[in-house]
Amino acid sequence: MSSYYKHHVFFCLNQREAGENCCAQHNAKAMQEYAKKRCKELGIAGGEGRVRINKAGCLNRCELGPVLVVYPEAVWYTFVDEKDIDEIIDSHLLNGKPVERLMVDR
């Protein structure tokens, strides 16, 4: 069985209480919104065979945060800013080449 989406991207947007480290503290929501907008601009967002950018609750990888995961490949990334998101979109989502320098599991 193949994946409905070519790439399904989940951004952890978890907010922990009492100041504990979490993806929400690292601008994850803004980067998720940026990725969604960028994929729409590139014409790759949409339904079957396309890219879907989603929000996720806790992905239980807060110590590596902020994190996102790209399925069906199950490639986990960390990121800092829009440049990192652009690199993930351009290299991985458009050209099928994971971005080694941003991967958290190698």
C-alpha cells in the first residue's frame, strides 16, 4: 500500500508547562505556517500525490526540538529558521534528497 501523500510533514507544536523545553518555545508554529504557505506558493500542496503540512501535538522528541518529521520516509529534522525550512522543502520535498545537516536521526 502506498502513501496517499507524496510527503506528509508533521511539525511538533507542543507547549509544555512550567518552562520545560518544548518545540513551541522555538518558533515551531511560525515555521509550520511558513512551510504551509511556501508549499502552496510552489504548487506542491494539496491532495493525493502531493505534500501535506500538518500541526502535531507532542512528538516526544522535545530534547531535540524544534522537530518535524516527513513521512512516508520517517525522516526527522530540527530547524532554526525559514532558511532551514526552505532547504528541507527544496531538497527533500521537491527533489527527494534528505537534508543530512538538519536530520536528528542518522
